[in-house]
Amino acid sequence: MPDTAATPKVKTLPDAQTVTSVTHWDDQLFSFRCTRPKSLRFRSGEFVMIGLMGENGKPLLRAYSIASPSWDDELEFYSIKVQDGPLTSRLQHIQPGEQIILRPKPVGTLVHDALLPGKRLWFLATGTGIAPFASLMRDPETYEKYDQVIMMHTCRALSELEYGRQLIEALREDPLIGEMVEGKLLYYPTTTRETSARMGRITDNLTSGKVFDDLGIPGPMSPDNDRAMVCGSLAFNLDLKDVLEGWNLREGANSDPADYVVEKAFVGE
Ligand code: A2P
């Protein structure tokens, strides 16, 4: 029986990629890896459009940060599960061997090119906003360019920090990057709703000086030394912009590199 238009198959599309592994972190978060098109070149920190074929036969795509570094043979993505979300209600059930659609046009501002040279680099993320930093933390260029890299990640509950925690643990033991990371990468995870060893919003821990005290590093930030990349909800991004501008850091872009860059964490559905 020939295929009809009513039964579209992803594998007939030129942009199809095959899922190689899936990890469920809790009932709200999962990550997966897939094949990488040979022609896809991207800068660590960029995002692409990915998705599945919709019921109507049209691709259903959302912007996702690539969580894997640019040297990786495969691609990794980190996602929330929205039970009634058009895409993630289905994407969360994806299995190894199945296919997704990937539009190979990477873009984004959370890239080294959008920042001027500096000494300390801050990665500031809430929730799935850690995805672009999962890429950048695994990129040797990050450690070549900066003396110190500080990853602040804040979520409501501990289970939401697990993807980042395990990634950083693996990074420290990695034969390739482990040595570069040693002593340079500082990790500051906090929760806001579940009690844990470290708590509080990133904005509060920065403005109170707590993060500088806890890590034993000089504060506050200054445009002479510090560069920052921000990725979270719209409210988080706006509040953090105020904090960074208050310390005289200037927002940069690909066309005008400066002291900090911001991008919204995608896929709210
Ligand atoms: P809080 O629990 O105090 O709201 P969400 O799940 O709502 O996207 O939030 C993810 C994390 O980001 C939570 O820990 C939340 O803290 C924190 N957060 C939300 N909005 C802001 C903001 N405007 N400034 C700083 N942190 C924020």
C-alpha cells in the first residue's frame, strides 16, 4: 500500500534525525540525544528549531538550545514536559530509534563572540535555561578565554538541578576537559521552594553578596573583569538585567560584543 498524505512519516523528511538515547530526570524534565547532520556547524550556546510531525501533516517545531558542545558527534536537548503542550506532550514519549525533525539553522546570542574579553564568566540560569550552558561548559574555548567560570543555577526543587549536577560531575572527571575545568569552574546551585544546602534566587544571592562570600571570590561584578550570560524566564531575565546594569555591565550582541548577553529559556508551550 502506498503512503498517502493522510499518514505522513517523519522519515520521508530531509531534516529527520534519529534519537539515540533518552533520560527522564523527573516527571517534568527529560533530555535526549540524537544524530547530528554532517553539515550542521554551530557555536556552543546557540539554538535550533526541533520538533515532530503534527497531526495535520505539518511540522510542529519549537526553539531548543543545543545542550551538547560544538565538538560532539551527536546533539543533546533538555526539555520540560508539558502534559497538554502540543509538542512536549508527545516529545516526552520519544524512544531511541525514533525520529525528530531538526531545522539545521543555528542562531542565538549566548555565544562567546557576543562578549568582549574578560576574566570571570558568569552563567546565570533558572530551570531549563541551563541548556545553552550545558553546551558552553563542555566547550574548551570557555576555559581558554576565562580564568574563572561560575555556573549559578536555580530551580524550585532539587530534582530539577539533577541534570546540571550530573553534567558538571561528569565534566570534572572527563579526560579531555577535566583538567581545564579543575579549579576554574565554580558551581552554585540553589533551590527556592524545597529546602536544600543552598537556597535563594540568583538575583538575591548576587545583590546580597552571598554568592561571592560563599565562593570566596571578590564581589560585586565589574565591567573590567566580569562577563555574564543569562538564560531563564522573561521576569528573571529582566530582573537580572537590572542587577547587571546596576554594576555598569553593558548588554552585547553578535554585531556589538559587550559585557553580558541574555536569552529567554525556550519551550514554555
Ligand atoms: P521562586 O520559587 O522564588 O519563584 P519558574 O519555575 O517559575 O520558572 O522558576 C524557576 C526558578 O526561577 C525558581 O527557583 C524561581 O524562584 C526563580 N525565579 C522566578 N522568577 C524570578 C525572578 N524574577 N528573579 C529571580 N529568580 C526568579
